[in-house]
Amino acid sequence: MQAGKLYELTIHEAHELLRSRQISSLELTKSVLMRIAEVDGSVRACVTVAEDAALQEAKKVDHYINAGQEISPLAGIPVLIKDVICTRGIRTTCSSKMLENFVPPYDATVVERLKAQRAVILGKTNMDEFAMGSSNEHSAFFPTHNPWDLSRVPGGSSGGSAVAVSTDEALYALGTDTGGSIRQPAGFCSVVGLKPTYGRVSRFGLVAFASSLDQIGPLTKDVTDCALVMNAIAGHDPRDSTSACHPVPDYTRHLVPDIKGLKLGIPREYLVEGTQPEVRAALEKAIDRLRELGADIDWDVSLPHTKYGLAAYNIIAPCEASANLARYDGVKYGYCAGSAGSVIEATERTRQLGFGPEVKRRIMLGTYALSAGYYDAYYLQAQKVRTLMKQEFDRAFEKYDALVTPTSPTVPFKMGDRLDDPMAMYLADVCTLPVNIAGIPAISIPAGFAEDRSPSPGSGPGQGLPIGMQIMGKPFDEGTLLRIAFAYEQATYWHKRRPPI
Amino acid sequence: MARLTRLGLSEEEVERCSLQLSNILDNFDILRQVDTSGVSPATHIIPQQGVLRDDVVVDSCSLAEVLSNAPSQEDGCFTVQAILE
């Protein structure tokens, strides 16, 4: 391994080299920081890089290794964290002007858990403001670019995290997923992204968007790394009453390349109108591969309530957001536009200047849907439809071990294409959001490439646009998802391809 | 509506927003087609039990940490504008 290319390593590869003292954490961290300096000017995945703190932590880990101490799988490994998760002493902005200078006085539980493993925290990744968006174009600071084609979006809202992993700016990253915000960018950038079961990972220290939907999860270069990160972050936390007491398995035990006899259903509603032919073709090929590996495939599956998912999500998420974002009033923390005029005038000015257009749109929508006279028609009806969708999944999982769909109906779209049309933007999440509505886990893994029909100069021959495959599972059955994903990954090379940057 | 949200929207923003909102709201009508008679609303999508813990005092942030991000503070308190006129 060339010293300059250490950033290309996966977690499990780097761990072996660290443990056997073939490399040091300092060398690895320096290599990744160099990679950030090299490519981040083009892709803009990072909001904050905490170089000094990262180098210091790396030296500490090396000290432990040199003293002959056993190290945990994430020790000394550089990670980037989505900028919606609190990091003590490192600015946490939610890519919003409202929190541009907010420095959390405490760590989120997931950050504490990574630190307990002696992970090297490099900094924070860009996102759609307050995680509201599907393209990273709603960041108040700057958009992030897709490394497979810089004129296209990386997906969102964890776009920065997905791009960072795809371009080797970190060995892995944490993201959050409210309607697809881990899986959709993972699919758009050709990395692995897992949304765990609602309650599987503590959300203490996560800035809330839609509390009944939000989950934290890993974005990694391969499925093995995904299992390793899950081992670190999953589990009950007394500080998050929605976190589950359900026992946490050793996820690496599910990394067996054997899916013989597993029953996989392909729900036809997920090949919605508007699914690009390339996406459908890639999915069919991937499913053929799963069949060759011994899975029992059933194409004749229907989840008829799927078509209500988008409408239900677009009520529930903004309603919860309008309540969660009421706290930004410029008093306790965050942006404050000054105290001229009445208290109401001052609050309005702070929120007018602190929030961007998409955040305002969702606060408006949520406030409207929750207001007197509309509550029953919108919020209550959406929550009832949610029950029906959950029951439909429960029935499907009596018959199938997992369900397989595209992660998104399209390949990454051009920047600016959907910015003025919120409904078109929301469609990007149509395959992923039913998972959040039902609280179940799902993983997106690389499943092929579509040839770029309008290649840009420098994109090189054979470089297409990534296509993701989504696998959905039963509550707390992340293990089966990892097993299917691992078996598929071992039989393909998609995860080995790197973007032309 | 705009007043309720305390967003201080400009006239132009209100106009653009209401157009986009009515587009989005049209999409909600599809939900009314669903027969939900006898269906209870989903409050906890993954059932949870035993979330109560003993009421024990534990360490939290110090006063200085709590105030460290305050736009304005005085004598160890957040400064708030006069509410009564």
C-alpha cells in the first residue's frame, strides 16, 4: 500500500494495518486530510474540517497501539459526521444560517460511542438545511456536487456524507434519514447507506427535524464496514426515550455470502411511473444475480397503499418540523437579528433572516396542516394511512424475508433542475420514504451504472451514473439486510468503482 | 398563516409560497380517498415498553456551557426582550 493512497482503504482494511502496526493512525489521518484538500474544492462535501483535533486524536491512538493495547475496530479511523449531529466543541450548523456559529456544549450519543472506540473525527459534512431536501442544493452555505458528474446533485439530505465516502474524504461517515436522506444520496454516489429501524440508534444530540421519522445511520464503502459501524452505534440510550431496549446482535456475524432459500419480494408499486429504463434494467439484472445466488424471488408482490406514501409523508414531516423548529427564536442559541421593535417583530426578523426558503415552506405547510379545522383532514388522516401502510408491510414480511426495490426512480439529476418545483424534488424520495413511515430498516447498495447520455468533458470512458438497490427488512432485522447486501456485494464489483475525481 | 409561523415573510414570499403550497396541498387530496374508518392513527410506529427510569439527579452542562451560545446574557441568565408593553 502506497503511503499516499491510504485514504482509499476501507475500515476493515485499515484496522488490520493499524493493528499489525504496518501503518499509523497519524499517517492514515494525514492521508485523508490531504485527500480533502485535494478534492473538496470541487465537490464541497465538508462544512468544517477540524484538522488539529483530528491529528491529536490520531497521535493518541498511535500511542495506545504502540503501548501494545488491543484496539477496537473503529480506533484510529477517520470519520466525518453530518452537520446535524452535535459534536462537543466543533461547530454544528445544520447547514443553516440559523446555527452558523453554534458550538454544542455536549456530544450526541453516537459521537460519544465513536469516541469511546477512539475514532478520529475529521469534521462535519454539508447537507440540505435542517435535513430538508433531496439534493443538497438547500444548504444555506453552498451546494455539494456529485463526484460522478459535477454538474449533477449528490442527493440529500446527507449528500455531503455520501460524497465524502465516495471520494475517500473519510473512511466512513454518519448521516441521518427522515425520508431517504441516507439511502438516496448513497444510491446517487454509489456507496452503502443503512437506515436502521426506528429506535435502533439513539438520537440524543441529533437536531430534530421530524421526530417520528428521523434515524441516524452509517454511510460506508462496503457492507462489512456498515456492520462494523452499526456494532458501534446501535443500542439503547437512557437519554433517548424512543431508543429501543431490543438486544443488539454482532452484525458482522451476518456477513455470510449465503442467501439460499431466502424469500425476496419485489413490490411492483416501487417501479413507479417515471422510473428510468436504465434504473429498471439495472434492478432486474441485480435481482437476477440474487436469484443466481439462491434467493427465492417473487415478482408478484403488491403493496397498494404505497401510492399514498408521498402525500402522508408530506403532511407528517412538515407538521413535526413546524413544531421542532419553533424553538429557534434567537434567545438561547443560534442566530439573532437584534432586538429592535416588539418581541414578536424581533422573533419574526430572526426567523425571516435565519431560515432558507425550503425550511420556511415546510414550516408554513406544517403550521397550516396542524391548524384548527384542518387537523383531522390532514394530520390525523395521514397518521391513519400510516397505520395502514405499516400493516401492509407487516403482512408482506410474514411471507418474505426482505423486499427489494430501486433506491430512487432516476439517476442523479442535474443541479437546478428541480429547485423551483418542490413536488418534483419530493418525488426523488418516493421509493425510500415508505420505510420511514413504517419505521422499518432498509439499506441502499451500489447496483450498477447508467451510461451518461450527455457525458461532460473529463468524465472518461465507461463512467456512468450510479444506480442504487434498496433492500427493506423487518423491524430490528438489519442482520438479514446486511447478509443479502454482503452476498450481492461479494458477487459484484460495483462497490470497487471510484468516481473520476 | 404567515403570522402564525413567525417567519416574517415578505409579500413576494407569501405570494410565491402560497402558489407552491396550493400545488402541494392538491396532492394531499389523494389521502381523502383512503377508507380509514375504524383505523387508529399511528402514534408509536415501533411499540416501546418500559421507557420510564428512576428519577435520579445526574450531572448535566454547567451554567457557563448552557449560556455559551446565547446571543445575549446578563448575570447568568438569557436576556429576553420585554414582553409586556
